[in-house]
Amino acid sequence: MKKSNIVILVVIAVSIAVIVGMVGDFSTYETFATAGKRPGKEYHVIGQLDKTQPMVYDPAKNANYFSFYVKDKKGNIRQVVYHGTEPTDFAKSEQIVLTGSMGSNQVFQCSQILMKCPSKYVPNQTQMNKEIESKM
Amino acid sequence: MKINYIGEHLFPGQLGHFLIILAFIASIVATISYFIATVNKVHENRQSWRKLGRSSFIVQFGATAGILFLLCWILFHHYFEYQYVWEYTSKDLPKEFLFSSIWNGQEGSFLLWSIWDCILGTVLMYTSGRQDKKLAGNGVGWEAPVMTIMSFAQFCLASMLLGIYIFGYKVGSSPFILFREANPTMPVFQNANYLSFITDGRGLNPLLQNYWMVIHPPILFCGFASTIIPFSYAVSGLWTKRYKEWLQPALPWALFSGAVLGTGVVMGGAWAYETLSFGGFWAWDPVEIGAMVPWLLMIGGIHTLMAFKHTGHSLRSTFLFFITSFILVLYATFLTRSGILGDTSVHAFTNLGLSGQLLVFLFVFLIVAFALFIWNYKKIPEVKKEEGMDTREFWMFIGALILFLAGVYALFGASIPVWNKLFHLNMAPPVDQKFHYNKIEIFVGIALALGTAMIQYLKFKKTDAKMFWKKIWKPILVTLIIGTAIAVFGNINYWDHGLGFLIAIYILVYASVFAVVANIMYMFTELKGKMKNAGASIAHFGFGLMLLGIVISTSKQTAISHDMLGLIGNNYFPEGSAEAKHPEENVFLPRNQPMAMGKYTVTYLGDSTAAHDPKTYYKVNYVEKNKEGKVVAHFNMFPDAFVNPQGEEGLIANPDSKHYWNHDVFTYVTSVFDPSKMKDTAQYKSYDLQAGDTIFFADGYMRLNKIITHPVSPNYQPRPGDLAVGAQLEVHNNLGHVFDAMPIYYLRDSTYQNTVADTVRNLALFIRFDKILPEQKKIQLQVKQSGVVNDYIVMKAYVFPFVNLLWLGTIIMVIGFAISIRKRIFQIRKLLKQPSTSNHEEKVPV
């Protein structure tokens, strides 16, 4: 057997092993209900901020506790606790991707928030009108 | 109805549109001319077509430079009638950031890319033209085919700027589009003098208002742009069926590309480290991966090229590396610009609706290049004999293969949104993104470090095993000593991912020390200090340092801010629960209240702003004491933030760091006191008083020194006809501190009564000048002191040890590249100086 063949075989073997491991790493987008089935396991949940419910961040009490409510794609609303500070322009977010796991009392414990604020990069017309008016 | 708008500056835009079309057409002419100059069978015809190709390329260079100049012109003159200007700048933006706003938008970044291609293409035209004159004889040479591909790329880039509709498809997007053209339905454009309403632009994204953003994008785009040259040479080699001859002229360009692209990627890391507050220089973000992988492949290509040059092996893989490197630059551009990364990346880009166009170009380059490669595969010469395991070329190939696989792994993860789209999947990125990549790439790092350490001790074709061990044992010994010293005293205890990963970290420490030591020793023992031949050793030495810096600073990065309040309070969670996993690294820091962090005592001393600077600076004092209580170090840091920028709510924070030779202390604010959100129950109380009177409040008193006319205060802008008085107050607190305050009362247009309150924030004191009581010769002040703590920051602090090794290593690596480029250029020059007994008579391709 030629050495190059051995090298190729080794490469293929390693690649397969790595890719299998890698796909196992990949997470899925879940809802609160499915994340609740395995409490403690981390998932991504996509949802919208429920603006009718209170957002709480009081650093004097706990600087790593930001609580808010999110409505997931199935329409379920859960309390979410993010162990950090309130992200910039959080209230205006249109969609948020939470990374975390379901904790006790159906409170979602979140370690990472990714927000989608299209308005920030693609200004819509009403917003532009408002901005121009504010500078008039 | 047609409205004649007032005050617009239309000429720069019209000229800009014209130049875009000129650049577009000139690049088509250049492509066609150079194409004919390659394929025509008659030498004289080829020469005249080449001349036409050259002049058209120069014309499109001039036009592109003109576009850039005009874009600068409208930006620097604040012509807000242009969408681009309104969107990305504002009047108060400093000059250097006006400059960086050029590449804030997609149109501008394509323009930047195009201008780099123009510059590089012109240099290439000159150098390859000169080489052809000497070496090609009556043959085709390299200028014509290579420039055909370069010109075609310029055609693609110019079309990205067109901004016209063809059969209903939007082709390109012009930076000269007018605001009213882009938003024709906005009611404000019913006014002929709408410009008098638009007095200022939206301003530059605060994250980009940083000096790294002035320098990093041009370098990175130069790197991106330069990858096309090795690509063009490789494709030209396949096209004209000269499979080997392109390597010599392509080599210096490949080295250049490796140096610049590498610098650009690391600079992006430096920007992230200094500006973005994720606390690090690398986050495995898809955008970062997209820039790094082409670099890995370029480096792989350089190594297989060297292997081929000396032994005849690895020619096919050299083709593949250079072709793929450029294709992946296009792919990375598609990833970042199409908006597909929306859910997975912090880098958000506008989707201009050009992703289809980008994909078309990507596939044109991909299909043509790979079709040529497959077509010619059998004809690409290959050495029949296998390379031995003990040869340099074998291990160079293995190294390049590892680079390739490392790139594939990273890119596969970064492309999750693409897989989702293609196969209708619902995959999300790994939950622990950093570890997902680190756990694999750490072994890549180990393998590469060992390779860079040993490769030069191996010989091409055959290595004498005895000699090898005789030479290598000394570096191994030194490595064991230094590595063990680091292991013993370095105190690396990264247990987050278990023992296995910690062991891998230690192996990487040893391996990268080995890379550093072996290459330094090689320079002295083997090269005898002849620096002009030491390019590879120096670059490898720098790479080893980079790896060492990365592994130490990442594994020893420690948060020194720990939220003790949270632990003491009712926030204790049992280990292993969902609630306990999260590091509590935000610390609440009320003003003037010292807090222990690591070996420091940290105190927040207050904030400050300056005129013409939109940022707020937070003064944070660090004191380090030794066991006897003596102060051994004290310094202030000024992390800053844009507070509520551009109508947003919240902070965009920039960290500050204190640099030591062996570590950085790194601080940033994550939240600050927001007066508007404070629920204040305190009530104003009224006081009537005259000059000399005193008012007492909870923890101090204030004295009305005098009442002055024409008061000067930053909070009050006088207008003609105002009748204004100010109450000059001296405020004392119980600790003996003295503050000034001056509330103002004024009559405007002799009817409107106004008052400008003043505050003493340290004392939470609010003072209003309510009215004048002329009969009693007194004034009425209203005073309130709010009860809540009302000045604080929430911050994080980290210590990054030895992050300087990464920056230093990068610089050294680039120096190594520069030395290699110089050497290769000299080799070509030497060839040019030889009497022209060209040993390869050129064939005219069919």
C-alpha cells in the first residue's frame, strides 16, 4: 500500500470521527416546552420579548440578574433570567435568540442573548421620519 | 408633479454615476482585450491587444479612484441629500471617522476592495510585463492571462456599484443614490426645501468609532483583494497549459497575501479585544472564521508550492490551495453580506439584495476554475516516486493538509445557516461555541507548532536521520527546560473543560515553545545568522509566539470581578443546577465605595464628558497593596461608553486596559446609572432667600453667594433679548467637600419664564431657581435631595496574561514574510538579468 493512500485513509478516518463529533455538538432551535423536557440541558430558543410584562434589572440588589418575559414561536410565555446586564436597545428588539436551559419553576436560565434589531441597520421609513422630525 | 428641490449638490453624484459606468465598461474592455491578448495566435496582434488591455485597466483605475474621491467629497462636505452620507455620518464626526465611514456601508467596502485590486493589478501589470519582455520571448507570457482574470474581477466589483435594474433585477447598489430617490414616498420630500429639515445624519455606528476601524478594514480588504493574484496565476497556468512556470512569479504575491491577510485578521482580533466587550480577541464568530480560513489555505498553498519547487511533489494541491483560498474569500463575502448569518453572528450587515449577484460571481469563478482543474488534472505533472516519511516535502504536505482540514472544520460550523437553508434543517450553532472550535483546533495548533519547529531540520528529498537527531536534541532540551518552567511557575489551571483539555493545553504550551526555540536556534546554528535567508525561520518563530500568546492568555484569562453581593444574598444555587452555571462577573460599584477585586482595590470615582466627544468616560481607580498594606501600584482606568447613542437605549461600551509587559488588566462598564429610570419620591422644598443666606439639607448646607446677571452655564444658551439671572451657590457637605452650583432663571421675549436647574450629583442634590420676589428683594429656590444611590457603574474586570505575545508574534511573523518576499523578488530579478537564453520556449496556447 502506498504511503499517500495511508495518509488519505487516516485523513478520512479522522474527518469522519471529527464530523460525527461536530454534528453532535450542534444544537437545535427549540421552544420552551421542548427545552422544559430536559431541564438543565442547553438549547437555543427563538422568541419575542413580551413587552407587556415587567423587565427587572436592579444592580444594587444583584448586578447579574436581568429578568424579562419571552413569547416563543409556539406562543408560550416564560420568565427568562439572564445572568448579566440588560443589553443595549433590548426593549426594541424584534426577535431574540436565547441560549440557556430550563431551570426550576419553569424559569428559563439564559447565558447568552442575540438580538435582531433590523431597524438598526435597515432603517424603516417611519423611523427615519421620526429621526428627521426629531432633528427639525 | 416635478419638484425643483432647493440646495442639492447633484454634480458629484452625477459625475460619480458616470464614473461607475465608465469603470464598468473599461473593465469589460480590459477583460476582452487581455483575453484576446492571451488566445490570439499572432504575436503582433497579441501585443496590440495587450496595449489596449493595459490602457483600459488604467482607465478603470482612474474611474474607480474618482469614485472614491467623490465619495470622500460628499462625505466630508456633509451633503445629507445623499443616502450614504445621511446613513453613516453626522456633522460632529471627527475627520478620521468620516474616513472610516467610507467602508461602513457595503457599497464603500466593495469600492475599497476594488481600489486595492486596481493598485495591485497595476503593480502586477508592470512587474509581469517586465518579466514577460525578458523571459517570454514571442510567447504569451503571464501578464495577459493573469490580467484577464483580474480585469474580470474588476468587472464584477464595478457591477456591484452599478445600482441599476436589468429585467427587474437589481444589479449593484450605488453609493451616490439620493436620499429622496431611495425613499420616494416619505412625506418630507414633498417640500422643495426638504434639505433645510435634514440638518444632520444618523451618525456612524458607535462600535466603528474606534481607531482600529480606521486601519483594520483597509488592511483586511488588501488581504482579501490580494488573494486573487495567486488564484489568477494558478488559473492562468491551467488555461495556457503551463503548469509549472507560474509558480515563480506567483510566489512573492502569495507571500504578500499571506502577510497582509494574516495582519488583517489579527488586527480584527485587536479591534475586538479593545472595542467589543466580549472580553477577548477571538470568539469564533462566523465572520472571523470567514476571514481566517482563506488565510489558512493561502499558507497551505505557499508550503506546497515550496515543496514542489524543490522536489516536484504537491503541484496539484498547490493549484487547489490557491484556487480555494480566493473562492473562500468570495464565500466569506457572501456569508457576511447576504444577511444569512442573522441568527448566528454578532456582525450584522445590511442585506442590499445583492446576495444573488454575489452568488453568481462566486459560481462563475468556482466553476471555471474547477472545470479547468479537472480538465487538466491528468496533465499536471507529478512525480511518480513517493516522498519518503523522512523528507521535508512530506511533512510540508501534511502541514498544509492539516491547515486545510482545520479550515474545513471551522467553515463547516460557520456555515450552519447555509446548511439550514439548503437542506431545510433546524440546526443551531453549538451552545458552547468557543469550546466547540477550541477542542479541535487546539490539536491543530499542536500539530502545526511541532511542524513549524521541526520542518527546517528536515531536508528535502532525504534527511540523514543521524544528523537530524544531532541537530534537534538541543532545541528539544531547551524546550523541555523552558516548557517545564512555564508549567511549574505558570500556574495554568484551566479546569473548565476537564483534565483532557488541560493536558492538551500543556502539550500546546510545550509545542509552541518548541516552535519558538527551534526556529531561533536554527537561525544561529544553521543559517549562521544570515538574515536574508531566514524569512521562513522568522515567520515560524513569530507563529510559535502567537500560539504561545493565544494559549496562555486564553487559558489564564481570569475575571477578577466577582459579584460578592449576589453570593451573599438569596442567589445561592446548588452546584449543577441550571441557575448555578452562570459566572457572576458583573459587579455593582457605587461611587466612592472601594471594592476588592483580585489583588486590587477598585473604586469608581465618577464620570466625565468632554466637548466634541460623544462618549462618557468613567474613572475607575485601581490600588494594589502588598501584605504590609503598602501601596505597590495604583492607576486609573477610563473605560468609556456611548450612553443612549443614536436614539438607542443603553450602552455601547469600550473597554480600557492597563498594559504591562506580561499582562493586561482590562475593564469595561456593562451598565450605568440612568437618571430617567429612577423612581424618585423626594419632593422639592421651597426656600426664599437673599445673598448671604444659607439653606441646610440632610448632610450639608449651601450658601447663596450672590445673584449675577449674564450667567454662564453649559446648560443654558443665551439668546438676544433674554433677561437672565443666576444664583451662585457654594455647597458644603459634612465631609468638608465644596461644590459649586448655579441654577438659572430667565425671561425670554419678555414673556416666557424659564428655569435651568442645576445638580450636585455627588450629593444627589437638585436645585431649581423658581422665581424672583422683587418686593422682598429675595429669590425663591427649590431644593430636593433624592434618597437613592444615584451614581454607580456595573463593570467587569479581567486579567489577560501574555496577550502581548500574540501581537509581538504577529509582527515577527510579518517581518519573516517580508524577508521571504524580498528574497523571492531578488531571485526573479536575477533571472531577469541573465542573458536571455530562455530555457523554456513558450508555446502559444490553442
